[in-house]
Amino acid sequence: MPEPAQELPAPFLRTALPGPRGQRLIAADEQYTSPSYTRVYPLAVERGYGAVIEDVDGNRFLDFTAGIAVCSTGHCHPRIVAAIQEQAAKLIHMSGTDFYYAPQGDLAKKLAEMAPGSGAKLVFFTNSGAESVEAAFKLARYHTGRQHMIAFFGGFHGRTMGALSLTGSKVVQRRGFAPLIPMVSHVDYPNCYRCAQRPSTALASCCLDSLNQLEDLFKRTVAPQEVAGIIVEPIQGESGYIVPPPEFHRELRRLCDRHGILYIADEVQSGMGRTGKMFALEHWGVVPDIVCLAKGIASGMPLGAIIARAELMDWGPGSHASTFGGNPVSCVAALETIKLLEDGLMHNAATVGEHLQARLRELASRHRLIGDVRGLGLMVGMELVRDRTTKEHASTERDEIVQLCFRRGLLLLGCGPSTIRFCPPLVITQEQCDVAVGILDEVLAKWDGV
């Protein structure tokens, strides 16, 4: 088991938010940084440990964001810090695209061995999730000789031009950047909570609708023989932490096999132990052709990767590369992260995630604003609605709740039109979940009886 993270009691606030030091830091930052950043609340961070964040004024917060599902082993886990420090004293950079060094090769071997499916696999390293998606996009076109790609509405795959072309999450993310990469089509992603018909069979009707849309696309506008790949998030992230029906990914895999289309899994947010398994697709026994990774892979160090069946990665030298991808410091952080996940943090994600969902469902029995609680492991969404019958999105209420929780020392983020996401570090304890639920309970009471 990994060493326990430093445990502290409930959040502690000593100043107004932001405090005086925080105000100065924020003012200086905003004078020189891009206005495109989405700062949800005025948190000026000084340091972090475990599932705790401290700001520059000494205020202490319970973190249920993990840097957007990145700090999987908690903030500054001592084993991660030690691995980074040791490697930084030996070699910080030498560009793995041109030279060889052990951390990159060791990590490639580990990722290839632990990825779903039998047979040989190869790994290409990037710096981020968007770059992983770009690499998968290029590889799919290169290997198949086909040009078309299919993605899902609600999916978020990144903001670089290829990844953005696949993204179907929010208009603001695409507005003003046309023309995007051509020959990309989108279909709906299954959402059981908002399905017009509740499932009457093992295969939910909303799942069938998504698959039928794909078949209609093949009949009307895109020949399946022209489709290089279908990219899909096992659990949609930015659109609301939406868990599909159990048969969806298995049926999508069969459809891809039938038409010779590559199945590309965007596990950037759902992978690396977050759902209680190393890869979320393992919950459904589905083996992808290409897997995209980033976020939780290196406990906060910038790193991404794609893992593909060896016969697919047939591009030659110079066809794709990365100066910083596979950085040795990031690679040793990833190797130690995987050890911690395998030593117990994946199990903790599964058990504590079940506890968190149970506590949130108990809240739903008392607070009318909660429409749905869903997720796997520590990838949990709580969708808020103004009316449980009409399911009208409670978007402004969600945003206010996130702000009120911040003012009480709980860090949360929204996703989708009206969902609160819970993606804490995988070191989170049941006791810390109970503290978070207690704060939510107090905040949600404002809307009871309204």
C-alpha cells in the first residue's frame, strides 16, 4: 500500500476569499496572462499535499478537482517528489525523439504491457491530452489511408486544431477558429438519464439511437469504407460525466470491426485508475485499437501518450515526433504513479468512489435540486435540475453552488450544462468525502422548498 497522505481536519479559512496576498497575486497575473483562461473562482494556490490545497493567505481547502483529474496520487506525494528530484539531478532533457534514455523506454514497456488486449503494442509520447488525440488522429489516417473521422456530440478531445475538430462539447470552444479539419462527423452519445424511453432490454434505447445514427450516417453521407476511426470517451467528461449503457461500447466495437474502422479510446480523463480500473474500458471488457492518455498519468507532470497495436503504428521515422514528449522527469513520475496505483490507489478509487456515490444519493433523497448521481470509481457526476420531471437544467444554481462551496473551503468544478463533477485525488478518504458531502448538504439547503 502507498504511504498515507498527510491528513488534516475539515477546511480552515482564516481570511476573506481571496485574502490580501491572493488579491495581489491575482491582479498581477491577470495583467499579463491570456483572458481565454477560465478561472471559476479566485483561488491563488501556494501549495498542496494529499487532497488538501493551501492558498497564499494560509486558507486550507479540501480539493475535489485534483487539477482537473490530474493529480491522481494526491498533491506532492512524497514518492513522486523523490522520483522527480532524483531524476532532475541526473537528466532533465535530451529529447526522446532523437536519443535513448531508460525512463522513456521503461515507461513505454510498462504502458504497452498493461494496456487492454493481448499482442504487441507500441507507444508514442506527447505532452498533453490534446497532443495524444492529435497523434491518434494522424495515425488513424496514416495507417488506414482513409480520411474521415467520427466523434460524439458532448465529447471533449482538446483545443488544438485536430482535437478541436473532434470536440463537440461547447460552441465557445470552436467559435472563431474555422475552418476546422474537414471530414469529421458527429453523432449523439447515449445518456440514460435523458433518454426519452427508459430501457426495456439489456441494450438501452438511447444506446440504440446512437448506434442507429452511425448506421444512418453510413447510408446517407459517409461511406464506412472512408472512415479511418471513431474516437470516443469511455465516460464523457466535459459534457457531464455521462456513463453510457453497459452494452454501448461493446456494440460500438462490433460496428468498428464490421467496417474496418479503428476504435480510438480517449482515456485522457477516465484512465489511469480514476474509475477503479487502470482503463475505464476494462469495465466493459472492450479492447480499443488506440488509447489516448494524459492527465493522471504522471501525477501533475506534463505527459501524454498513445498506445496502439504494434501493426497499426506503421508510420516511419520523421512522420510524427515530439521534442518534449517522453521527458525523462515526467516519465519517472509516471512510473512511480503507476506503482502507487497498483499498490492500492486504484482499489481506493473503487471503494471510496462507491462510498461517495452512496452519500450523494442520500443527499438526493433530501434535496430536490439533485436529479441524477452517476459515475465509476472517483469519476462521479451529480446533475442538478429545476424539476425532476422536465429535467430542466439548473445551470445558474450549479454555478452558485460551486461558488458557495468554495467560500466554505471545498473545491469543486462543473461540467456539462448543470453537473457538478467529483474527481478528487485518488488518495481521498471516506472521512474527507463525508466532510465534502456535509458542506454540500448545507449549501443545497438554500434551494429546499423554493
